Amino acid sequence: MEIVHENTWKFWSFIVDKVFNIEFRRVTENMHCKLIREISEHEIGLYIHFPFCRSFCKYCPYYREFWNENAFNKYFKALIKEIKLVGKLLNDLDLVVVDAHAGGGTPSIPQSDFWRVILEELKSTFNWKADFGIEANPEDLADESKTFTLRDAGVSEVSIGVQSFHRSLLRELGRRHGPEDSIAALENSKNAGYNLVNIDLMFMIPGEDLKIWEEDLRIAVELNPTQITTYPTLLTPQAIIWDNAVKGKVRQPIKLFEKFVNLSQKILDSYNMVRIESWSKGGDYSTVNLEMTGPLLALGAGAFGFTGTYEWCNVHSVREYIRSLLNDKLPVAVARSVNTSERTSRIVADQLFCRGIINASFLREKLGYGFEALPKPFKWSLRIMKSLGFLEGNKEILKLTRKGIIAAHKFIWTFVMKVPCKLAYKLMETPWPMRINLP
Ligand SMILES: C[S@@+](CC[C@H](N)C(=O)[O-])C[C@H]1O[C@@H](n2cnc3c(N)ncnc32)[C@H](O)[C@@H]1O
Ligand code: SF4
């Protein structure tokens, strides 16, 4: 296959297989209600999955269903019910929500007062000290009145799925919008006064070369959003294009990977690198980090939550989600406990590989342990990285070197394909599995 697959980078594939060899299981309602209360910290994040899209992009690995007004109205009621049930369950824990996002799917679709009502419900249920950000498709925010309505409803940050400013690549990805929609969406978002406007770009898209990538990056910088995030194009079995990829009809420029990454570093140098894939002039629109480190409360069909010691997945089916909540049951499909060594790995992976630096005192403060709690294969990989010049530092602090950034990208790419993408794929196939083994 001439695409990057989960075993392309063998060293990282081996490490992920060893460190994230995990099992999710069905859980009883009573057990879930007990374990979800074991939240490791007072300040928490909150994520809502909005699982509808108007059409399916060819490379998309995420859980989504076709937009349908009737299903959406029922989903709306079910989500309110879930907020009430979870709120009641955690009511006495004195938690503060400090980070809140909605992703999908396409949370920018609803025309109605959807987000206003959801936010009112959230704010009356939880102690709320968070901005609220949503992922938005350019065609929605190209509509000026919608961009303002969402802002008025209380949405304060947007992440716009631009992907590319080249029409040919948007067509390759199966996107509905053109580059002109993305530019209008960005201008409208700035005018509407969002606190943070991020744009997502994708690279290593089949058909893309370094010249196109450089143009995309330069246009992005010229348009001056608060933040620019660059994702390598993942190809997983749930993507519409997968069969063609397996037949060799889709090719990614694998050999150019390092050059793509280096080009991003070079062109985006007027911004600060806040994660290895993201550059900002103020703040960080990020939904993935809390999934890694917790605590994160998850709401909506297809959402993943993590208390710090307990991880769960909501059912990946709108129909089953609604059915559960109509019966006053939380829509939890599978769950698992996370031990200290895995949580340490997740925090180190998030800090060191996503953000470029990890301090042992940060670990001790969060967990009561330092690097010694890491599992052996993870410790070996850090030692190997250090001897290869990918890491520098000492017993207290570790930093990625410039060379190490490429290795970190390879780790994240492998991890995302083998763990969250695979989990979503299995849950999309079977909404209520008895168990799921990963990777
Ligand atoms: C979950 S999507 C939701 C946002 C919105 N539905 C959209 O597509 O614009 C969030 C981001 O994931 C990224 N994404 C989508 N498909 C991807 C893929 N196959 N590989 C890597 N990133 C991908 C895109 O950059 C997208 O903006
Ligand atoms: S990439 Fe975004 S719009 Fe496209 S199918 Fe996936 S979630 Fe929907």
C-alpha cells in the first residue's frame, strides 16, 4: 500500500501495541454511575459530540450520520436529558467546567436555537467557567447571519474545517465547500467577534505536493486567524476511500512527510507553536488533549469521556442513543479502568509528543508520581529517542529536539490510528459490543 497505515512506522507501532494493549467492556449502569464520580481533579473539561453531517467526506474517520431534521429533534431532547442525568449524578462533587467544546460531525449545522438552549442547560447544571468552542464547516460560516447567530447564542470560539485552499484537493477529500467559502467563513468569524478562530488544514492529501502545501500555508498566514492547525491525512478502514486505497488506487506522498512537516515549521514561524501540529497567536483550540489526560466529561452519541482513572464511550448510534435516554438510561456502550502507569504514559505522550516538553514536577503534581511510573516499553522508547538525539534533558525535564518533532508526529499518527480511530470503527460496527480489544 502506498498510504500511511497503522504499521508504517514499525518502531512506533511496536511501542503503541505494548503500551496501549487495552480492553473495553460492557458496564452496568450502577457501576458506571459509581466510577464516573471518581474524578481526579476539581477542574474538568466537557465535550459534546454532534454526530450529523450533510454528506460524508471520503477520508473521514469520525463517527457521523446523515443529517436528518427528524432525528436531530429527537437527538436534541435526548442530549438535554443526558445533561440532566449526568449533572444530577455529579451534583455534590463541586466540579468546575473550565474547558468546553463541541465536535463531530458538524456542530455548525443547526439553524435553530440549538446551541443557546444547550448552553443554558449546561450553565444551569454545572459550575461554568469556560469558553465554548465548536467545529464548523466553512459553508455554514460563509453565511454571515449564521456566524453572528452562533456568537449570540454563546459560542465564543470556532474551529473552521478549511483543509485546503485548492479546489482540486477539496474535491479529492469530497468536501462540499470551495476555497471562497473558507475565506468568507474566516472573515465573518472575525467580524462576529469570536475570542478564538482556528482553521484546520490537512496535508499529505493524495495529489498534494510541497508547492501546494506551501501555498496553503502562506494563504492561511495571510488571512491571519488566531490559530492554524495542520493535520496529516489519516486513512483508516472506516473511510469511504479505503477500498480504493487497499487496491493501490490512492497514493500518499510518504517519502515527503518530513518535508511537509518542516515546511509548516518554516512558514508558520510568525505564530507560536502550541502543539506540534498547531500554531497560535493567542489561546489553543484543542479537543484532543483532554481525551488523553482527563478529566473530560463526554456527552452525546459517539463521545469519549475520561475521569483520570475511568474511561468510557457513549454508544455510536443516534437511534440507540435516543432509545437509551428515552428509558432514562445513560448511553454508555463500553468502559474500562485506567491504571497509574497508563495514565502516566498518556500524560507524558500528551505533554512531550504533542506539546514538546514534560516536567517531572507536573507529573508529580497531577499524579503523585514522576517518570518512574511509566511502563517499561515507554521508558525504553524515551531512552532510545534520547540516544538518537530526538530528546534532550535530564531526570526532571524532557524536551523534543527539532529532529524529535518528526518522531513525535509518527508516534501520534500511529497512536491515533491504532487506538481512538480503531475504537470508533469497532463501535460504529456494533453499537453495544460485549468487549473491544485494542490495538
Ligand atoms: C471532526 S472534523 C469536524 C469538523 C467539520 N465536520 C469539518 O470537517 O470541517 C475535525 C477536523 O478533522 C480533520 N480531519 C478530517 N478528516 C481527517 C483525516 N482523514 N485525517 C486527518 N484529519 C482529518 C479536519 O481537519 C477537520 O477539520
Ligand atoms: S470531515 Fe467533517 S464534514 Fe466531513 S464527514 Fe467528517 S465530520 Fe463530517
